[in-house]
Amino acid sequence: VSSEIASRDAAIEADATDPLASVRARFTLPDGVIYLDGNSLGALAASVSAAVDDAVNRQWGRDLITSWNDNDWWTLPARVGDRIGALIGAAPGQVLCGDSTSVQLFQALVGLARLRPGRTELITDGAGFPTDQYVAESVARLLGLTLRRITPPELPAVISDDTAVVALSAVDYRTGEYWDLPALTATAHAAGAVINWDLCHAAGALPVELDELGADAAVGCTYKYLNGGPGSPAWIYLPHRHQGPIELPLTGWHGHADPFGLAPSFTPAPGIEQARIGTPALLSMLALESALTVWDAVSLDDVRAKSLALTEMMIAFADRSLPSVEVVTPRPSERRGSQVALRMPYAYEACQALIARRVIGDFRAPDLLRLGIAPLYLTYRQVWDAMEVLRDVLESGAYRDPAHARGASAVT
Ligand SMILES: Cc1ncc(COP(=O)(O)O)c(C=O)c1O
């Protein structure tokens, strides 16, 4: 359907029938900017400013410590967790919000490895996001496991009954490739291993059904497609079936069964509350809670349909009009996340030239221009116009302007 969007007029027509068109008004966006970096830092939901003001001035400033009960601070991590859970196919009581993705990855991988004692291997994606690889390295060292780095399609060939844990990301952060989650999860389980999914580039970008998938754990951030704001807290998913047996390594007092009993030894809280660690970043989490209300009126199927229509439109545009670039994002729609990555030797300079023209994408070393699609607040016309600006930057050679060379600007 969407490959028919081959002109600016067709893009404008697609906007006219876009079921998500009204959601854009729920964001505060700068005029004149086309923002293709919502896969790095999502936009500001309009409700957040008042929510933060309330959190600071009323809840903290006036109610002080009574807010733990009177303003429900204590129940916030699980409450926000359930809101996130609704977007990733997790029934209530299985997602807990807090800390960073890196911390939650450590928590998940050690907890999962302890479910498979005697097994000797941890498998991860050797092209995965750096933090995922670094945490996997550390967990392997800590637990005496061998770390094996693969590409996800190699999993069936390399997994064995030595494998304790498989740790993968749903969407490749560079290429935008969306892996086959059901097949890879089934492969892990057939070998008797457990699997963690990092959903940083999937949550809020496309429908994921964690319960249906039978994932053993999952983690993700909230500052990308969930628009939680800079440094907003991450989350962990632990399905009900593992909440009894799992032993999480980060045994902070908020995860204790009786946090105010002040016992000298740790007894985990029942259910998902055991995944709490220490005192949460309340202000950030209250901002996130408000940002997540945008999703109340949104269907993830509409998000996916618009995302695919836009990325198809971009790929077709690149094929037609950008002969010097290579589209590295997969063309089959079921293999594509919510971004388009274009390879060109001058990707850094082209990215800077785009930013100077108020089209914001990002650069991933060594040679990728990454254009993220956040369907909640992008229009078809904007994305079309961004591609036209890119064509102009490439055809005119504007990217060769010394102002766009590495080191010439503070913007990276
Ligand atoms: C797959 C993946 N994992 C983790 C992170 C970031 O981890 P943290 O939130 O701890 O900075 C990112 C950030 O882009 C990511 O893409």
C-alpha cells in the first residue's frame, strides 16, 4: 500500500487519512524541525511539564515525605511497570520500572543464569549495543561462564545444552533489523536455555507480545519511543512463572519482603516487587508516568502500520533518488524495526548538513546515517520533506562544507 507514496502530494494525502494524526497535538514540538531521532530521545509529551511541576512543587515541596503514601510514590514503579507492560504484551504484575537499561540487563542476566546452574555458556549478539555486550562480558566473568558472540540467525547452529542464557536485542540499533523473536525464543527453549530480550528499540515502536512469546525476561529503556525524557528510568519484565524461582542479584531494600522491618538479611518481596532495587528516581518516573498517558488513545497496530508505511516510503525514495547510498535496513517489512539506516562514506558530514537544515537524524560509526521514525508525532509530509532535504544535501555536495566536517561543530 505504502509503496504508493511516491510524491509529496501522496504523502499529504496519507496524512489526511492517518488514524494517528491527532496524537501529534499531544506533544510539544519545536517549529520548523523534522525530528528523526525519536529512536534516541523521544519528544516531549505536552502533559509532562505540568506533571513535573506538580511533582516538584506540590508533592515534594508541600507534602514532603508524606508523599510516599499520600501521593502513592511507593507504588509508582509497579504502576508505571504495568503501563509499560500494556505496550509490550505483558499482563499486569510482571514489569517493574526503575534504574537504567544497563542495570536491568545485569539484573536479568544474572537472575536468568542462576535458573540454569551447571550450564557454562552465555550467548549474545556480537553486533549488539555496546552496553549489552559489556554487561554480558561482566556477567560471564562474574559467574564463570563462557561468552559467545554471534549474529542472531546463527543461534540454531551454535546453541547447545551448555547454553544457560541467550541475550539478544529485538531490533538491531544500527541497521534497524527486527529479528524473528518467536523463532529465536523457541530455539533457546528447545535447547533448554532461557532468553532475555532487550526491547530498547522495540517498545512503543512495534507490537511485542512478551507473554505470548514465552520470553524469560526482557528489559528496555523509556526515553526513546516511550518519550519518558532524558535519562528516564528503564524497566524489567519477569514473567509470573519465574517470579518464584528467580534470585535477582541486586538485592536492595525496596525489593525486600518487609522493607521497613530493617532485617539484616534479604528476603525477596513476592511478585514483581522483588525487582525493585533502591529508592527510585521519583521525579523522572513521575514525568514518565505522565508521558505514557499518550498511549491511552493509541493502537500499536496503527503505530506499526504507519511506521512501516513511512520506512517503505523512505526506502523507495532512496532507491529512486539517492543512487549513491546503500539502504542497509531490511526491505521485507516483517524484518524491519522503526528506522531506516543509509550507508554512505560521508554519513557523518551528511548528518551534520541535515541538522543545519533542521532535519535531525543521527550518525552511527563508521558510515551510517540513521533516520528514526516515531509515528506518534511525525507526519508523512515531514518525512517526505526530510528525504528531499537529504537528496539536496547529497546532490549539491553541501555535506562537503567544512562546517560539517568532524571536529568542526559541537553537535554530534
Ligand atoms: C539496545 C540498547 N540497549 C541499551 C541501551 C542503553 O542503555 P542505558 O539506558 O543503560 O544507557 C540502548 C541505547 O540506545 C540500546 O539501544
